[in-house]
Amino acid sequence: MSDFAQAPLFVFALTFSVLLLAAWTGVCLRKKWPETEAKLHDDFGIILAATLTLLALIIGFSFSMATARYDQRKNYEEQEANAIGTEYVRADLLSPADAAKVQSLLTAYLEQRVSFYTNHGEQELQRIRARTARLQANLWAVVKGAAAEHATPVVSLVLSGMNDVLNSQGYAQAAFWNRIPTAAWGLMVTIAICCNLLLGYHLRFHAGGKLLVVLPIVIAIAFMLVADIDTPRRGIIRVSPQNLISLADSLRAQ
């Protein structure tokens, strides 16, 4: 289910087809048992309305979860840019040799962080993660050596700033892994199928047959939007590393 939700257009096509099939199944069931129509019409309408309301609530909660995770990814990108920029300035507090090493490594590290947000191929992302890990190890080694050689409050400030840089990367990565649970998707799809099945059974075939496509397409669009916002790399709505890019431009201008 998680792989299914990573392709928003596929989510739309698949859910629309499945829900439309469920609606037509309801029509066929009504044609097969027409004698229940007069007896259960009113009660059936209440059940259909309650089921549609439940589906709307679950879609709303899922949309809220997706937008919260999207905002979280944007916030962590901003925090990461602030941490790198602050540490770049604090590096001047070290000795000239160590400061030059840290600032050079931070510039290369910043390029990898921009690439993390702009590249979407899995193989390239693995290489970016490997290069990022090596740069993190080198950065920590430089500030750790400086702290061991000169254990002063000023160097401790630089050490603390480097810790913020490393932590911010971990938070950003965790935010990209944080997705809507598979169980929530399963529940939404199951209730949506039930709603369309009930709708198909409730509508008159000749009078309401043309309306059967309305609910499936509306629900499919809602599912596609939720999946798009919840998909960090394959969707249309993505987090742009504008703060990291702005920082990189300002460092190159120095």
C-alpha cells in the first residue's frame, strides 16, 4: 500500500477504476433484488449518508496528516539551512587552518543537501547519502580535533553548532520517511468501495446511471491529492530547498 501511494497519478487511475466498478456492482445488485427497493429505501438512504460522512471525515483527517508532514519537511529544510549558515560563520572562531577546512567541507556538504531535495532517483539518492555521511564524518573530525586541542568555550560553541548541523540532517531525513500509515490508506479505500457500492444500489439505473461516475471521480481526485502531498519525491507538490539554495548562492558570492 505504501508503494501504491507513491505514484499519485496511479492512485487516481486505480481508485477511479475500482470505485466505478464498485458502483456498477451496486447497480447490478439492485437489478437482481428489486423487491427490497420500497421497503428499505429510506433506511438505505440513512446508511448511505452516514457512510459518506464517515468517508469524508477520514479523507479530511488523512489530508490533515499529509499537510502536517509537508509543513514539517519545509520547516526542517529551513532549520537545516540556518544550522549550516550559522556553523559556517562560527567556523571563523577556529584557527585559520581549521576554519578553512570546516568552511570548505560545509560548502561541499551544502551542495549534497541541495541535491538531496532536488534528485529523485533511488540510486543517485544512495550516492548522495554516502557522500553526505563521509562529509559529516570529516566535519566532525575537524571540530573534534580542534576541541581536543583547545578546550575553550569558544570552540565548544563551534562544536555545538556542528552538532546542530548533523542533527538537522537526521530530522530532515526522518521527515521524508514519515508517511501516512498503510492502515489509514486501507481504511479509506475500503470505506470508499462500500460507499460506491451503496450508491450504485441506491440510485435508479435509468435515472441515476450517469451520476455513478461523479462520486468515484471526486474520491479519486481526493485520494490523488492526499497521495501527492504525502509523497516527498514523486508528487507534483514537493518541498523546494529554497533556503539551502539561497544559502549556497550567498556563500558563493563571498
